[in-house]
Amino acid sequence: MAKIKHHNFLNTVHEVFTDAKQEGVLHLYAEGSSFSGRKIRVKDRDLFHFGTTGYLGLEQDSRLKKAAIHAIENYGTQFPLSKSYISNPLYRELEQLVSQMYNAPIIITKNSTLGHLGVIPSAVDDDDVIILDHQVHWSVQNAAKMLKTRSVPIEMIRHNNLEMLEDKLKKYMHSKKHIWYMADGIYSMYGDYAPVKELMELGKKYPQLHFYFDDVHGMSWAGKHGTGYVLGQLGELPHNVLLFGTLSKTFGASGALLACSDMDLYKKIKTFGGPLTFSAQLEPASVAAAIASAKIHLSEDIYRLQGELRERIDYFNQLLSMTDIPLVDHNESPVFFIGTGMPKTGYNFVNRLMKEGFYVNLGIFPAVPVKNTGVRITISRHNQKEEIKALVDAMAHHFPKALEASGTTAERVFHAFDLKYETKSETNLTEDLEVVLETSIEKVPKDTWNEILAGQGVYDWEGLRFLEKVFQGNTSKEHNWKFRYIFIRDEKHKLVLATFITVSLWKDDMLANEGVSKSIETERETDPYHLTSTVVSMGSLFTEGDHFYWDRSHPKAVTAMNTLLQLMEDEGAVNGATMTVLRDFPKKTPWHTQLQGQGFVRIGMPDACHIHLEGATSLDAYLSKLSSRNRRHFRKDIEPYLELVKVTVLQQCSDSQLDEVKQLFFNVHKNNLGLNTFPFPGKLFLFMNEHPLWEFITVSPKDRPDELIGVMLCYKNSDTVYVPAFVGLDYDTLSTYSTYRVLLVMTIDRAIKLALPRIDMGMTASFEKKKLGALVEEKYAYLQTGDNYTLELLGIMEGQ
């Protein structure tokens, strides 16, 4: 079987960022000949600056500026030598001052990203294991992934979930020398904290546990001498903690630092740490500015600066508490995240605030789940109370307008972030559309359904009635699906949109690579529902094709689309679903922009294949129209094997034959981890055997005619399309009899004999199908997840 194409994470990020850039909220340029910190000039407008990470405003402090200028005059713009050989004359003083701040040995790095790349591979041994908080900064995750080449296991837990962490500790406590837990001190999007004191208690319980904290967003505004949130919680640095801080952001200069009280480990890292050895050292101006800032941090002045910032943070929190604005995490950090839910709401809200004179950041995928887009606001000493109040007033005014303009509601936003919502009357977004939702195809007139959605796949009216019987009333929860049939009409009862959706249990690794699925299946031997999720999906795991009718020309077409998404969201909330999936779309679809704006990311699906048989009166006639190359393929790679096998079309199998069919099907299912789904219930085959529209194309060796070595399970849809839905194979004889290719040809032959004009050949193995005249179409799905945990976990597992 052909390898399934897998989702390219970077392509998704590119699409999301491109969308945000086109909306004018990303990749902007500041303008003007000077910069004060209080205001920033963007698009010819001076805006109050609520997006800085210089929370104390030290980057504008005259002491730092004078020190930097003096250093350039004395030492030049750079000191072009590796620090392994010699450091510029100012480095010694900086290291001494920062060591004094932390009361621990420190290492200065060019920036935190290069620092992580240098430190983590040096600190972590081959017989260690890494556990990542799933919201730890990308730079930490990226550096940790380097250790895959050394076969160091990398695990991930949900954000701040100490129960999951302890489960991992128990898993590795007897097999690994050190267990490294990596987290942020202050998380850069929501401004929430790592539970440092609770983590230290775990460290007492599990001596192998070591900690790696990235506290760059906790620096300067918190802690004794401004050493950050983490050290403020710890008091002093334990030997089992590596602590990263920054000399940029709030510190006001450039560079980053590692504090390490374990002298042996400190020497190991400092002696040779990859980028720490080979990267350029900090410029003299940066070192001098950092020295000036360190002196401020070691003085009483730092507490005055912290107090002034605290006063502004408290004031902002007080004002927000008097509004209905969805603040995602209530804390005392200078980072605030206002939830907007959908990206398009975030775009609208940011642009509205910019027009009112306020610069804020958009928090978007992959920093947050696409569905959890929001506005990231930071408070600094530059901000004065009058503009803080004006910002809150502007947000309170424009937030409901941004919701209305983007076709959503406050309730949906609050629910997206699991925030408590007080019910209020909200605008009706359906514009008087009539919505009908049925729970069974039996409640839908057969002619009505077949007129709009028959003629492809296994979801004409009879096909769906068959699926409802198969996937309901079963013992295992993965075999019980909920079916919903949706019809959206205008005020004149004209149909605008129709589809069916299912609620069912999926394996999270369904489209992951085979190596990842193989690893996860090992875990499922003892925990069968490990990494599984309830999913609301357009169509079902049994079907493929265009699962919806949509009158694109209708004036309320977009409203109908939004209504469908709301209905699916509601179904997800009722059923505890964590993912919504819409499939199978071509690469270019008018739904694309709308779905991205609604918080969906696009992933590649296996290609779909179709064969059109108009005018073909026999298999020979059909084959004669293939290209000369494909005819040669048939003569060489298929035709000789037809002499070796017996092909039979069975309308009904005997009990023994049906057992063989099931075994052949499960052979393929077990072997196809590239599309990893739960096996179907055993009664599926019994129901197929009794159903007049299902039949079995079987292959047997001529010398053993009673032994089935291959089967195609086929459905006849409304006299218009033949659907070879699933295949079963004996892999021991596959190459001897070219069974799969024989089945493909015999499927074509059968459809011609039935005078059906089209074959829906399904997904996967598109290369083989194309050689027999199939048209291949790229197909995509759109996913909306409640959080990024599973996506990031699967990404971590790639290559392990």
C-alpha cells in the first residue's frame, strides 16, 4: 500500500501566519526616527504601546544607553572572536555581577534560543529522559528534540498537570539516571506560572528528578535582585535546578544566562556547549548595557521599579474585573491574554484597537491552539494610568462589535477557554435560517436525501441506514457512533446547506507516521484507549467524498456555513468532544478562508481516486483506452496473474467464507498503521452479507479454489456509483498472485458489467489505481482542537 502523506506542521504555520499578515496584524514594521517605549508608530499612526516585553522599561534607561555608547566608542561595534578563546574585556565584570545576583555560577549566552541548544545536549546524558510541559517555550522543545539522535526518550505532559508528571516519574524512576522536567517559570502567552513549590516537593519524593526552567518572562519584575519568578519561589538555587534567565526583554540589554549551582555540571556546560563555543559573543555595547542593568538589579532601585510596575498591573486587573472581557488567566504577571476564540475575531479586535490608538499583540497558532486565539496585552512602566483606562474602555466597547462582525458570540469564546459564562441575550447569528437536525436517516425522506447527496461513497440513504445499524448498540464505545443529519434552509424553505456528521471515538495518531502509531499501539496493549479522543466529524470514518451540499450562490451561504460550525461545536460540547473535523475538501475550496478564520487548521489527507466508465462496454474496451505505458503495466504486472487465480463475485458468503473475509480484512487493517483507526465491529460483515447492495469480489488460487487470499468489499450506490470500500488480503501470498492488483482490475470489470458509470476507488494506494486509469484528487481535512497537546505530543514522538 502506498505511504500516506502526512501533515506538514510548517505548512500549517505558514498558512496561519500568512492569513494574519494579510489581515494587517502580523509582520508589521515600526516607524519613526526615535522610540520612547510609551508609544510606537505603526502605519503612520502613533499608538500607545501595550505589546512590549520590556516590562520595567530599562531599555530606555539613560544609564544603559550611556554605557552602551561608551562601550562602542572604546571597543567597537563587536568583538569578533569565539568566547572559547577570549572574551571581550567587559565580560568578566558582567559575569561577576550576575553571579552576585543569583548567588550561583552563571554562563552568559548570545540569546536564550542558542543557550538552550548549547545547554540541554550537554546537561542531559544518554541514560536520562526528558519530560516537557506542553506549553514550555518552543526554543526549549526544539533543543530537546536534538536528543532524539542519541535515543533519549522525550515525553510530554499537559500544562502544569502534576498528576501526569508523577505518572511519568513512576514510569522511569527505576530505569533512568536523571529525569528532566522542562517548563517555563512564567508562560509567555497567558502569563500563568509554573507550580514551583509543588514541583520541589516532587523532587524530594523522586531523587532522580531534575528541573530545567526557562524564566525569561519572569526576569527583573519579580524576585530578589530581579532574578525572576522561579528563584523568588525557591529562595536559593538547588543543585537539581538549571535556571535560564535573560539579559534582554525586561533586563534591558541583550543575551541570556544560565544559573547552575552544581559545579561539576557547570564546568561541563561551560567547557563545551555547542553554540556556546561556536557562536559569536555579545557585542561590547550589549555587555556594557547589561552591566549597567545588573548594577540597578543589585541596588534598592530595582524594588522601586518593580513597585511602579506592580501598581500598573494591579490597576489594569482592577479595571478588567469591572468588565465582561474574557481574561483567560487571572494572575499578577504583566502578561494578559484576552480570549477571542476564532482567529478572525482576533484580527477584527486587534485592528479595532489599533484604530483607537493602541498597539497590542495577537496570540495565534502555534503559540496557542487556533481555536484559542486571543489578544496578548503586556503592561510596562511606560504605560500611564490614563492610557491603561482608555485601553480598557476601548476593549469593552469593541469586543462585542468584533464578535458580531466575525459571526460569533461571547458564550462561544468563554466556552473555548473553559471560562464561566453568565448567560445574556445575544444577537441571533442565523439570520432567520431554518435549521433542522435529525438523529436518524429514517427521519429523512429517502428521495430528499438521495437527490442531494447520493451518487458517491457509501452514504446514500440506504448506505446510511446500513451504517446506523452497524455502529449502534455495540458493546465497545469505539463502535457506537452518533449520526446527525443537518438541513439549513432560508425563509422560503430553499435548501442552502445539508450534510451529515458523526460523533465517534478516534485514535489521535490516525494520520501520524507509522513509527509513531506503532509506538502508541504498544501502549494500547494495556490501555486500549490511550491517546484517543471523541471527535465531531463531517461524514464518518467509514465514508469518503463530498459530504455536504452547499448552495454557494445563495446570499446566506456563508451564514449557513457558520451555522453548521456552530451546530458542530454544540454537538462537541454536549458529547465531550475535543476535536472537530471537516473533510474531504479539494486543495482550492471557498471554505478555506472562512474555516481558517474560524480556528481550523488544514491537513493533508490521502488522495482520493475515481474512475469514470462512460462508454466502456467491456474490460478490454476500457483497457484499450489507457495510455500505452499503463497498458504495458497491465500486460506485464497483472494479466499473467489472472491465469493463476479464480475470481468470484459473491452476493452472499457461507459462514466459513465470511470468517475468511473478516480475517483478510483485519490483516490489512492491522498492517495499515499509516491510517490508524479502530477495527470495525464484527457484525459489520454479517450485515454486509445480508444486505442486497453489498457484495464480495473474492480471489482464490486456481489450485486451491476454496481458499480465499483476497477480497474487495463493494457497495452499489443508487445505481450510479460502484464503491470498493475496503480490501482484505493474505500478505503471505500477495506477491505470488499480485492479489491487490488483480482485485483492482476485477473491480473495474464488475462495475462495467453492472453498467455503473463511475467507481469511487477510495483513499490510499493512489499510485496503483492511477496506473489503471483512476483520476487522483488531493484531499484535505480541517481540524479544530481544544488544545495543542496531542499535536505537539505526536510531533515530539516523530523520529523516536
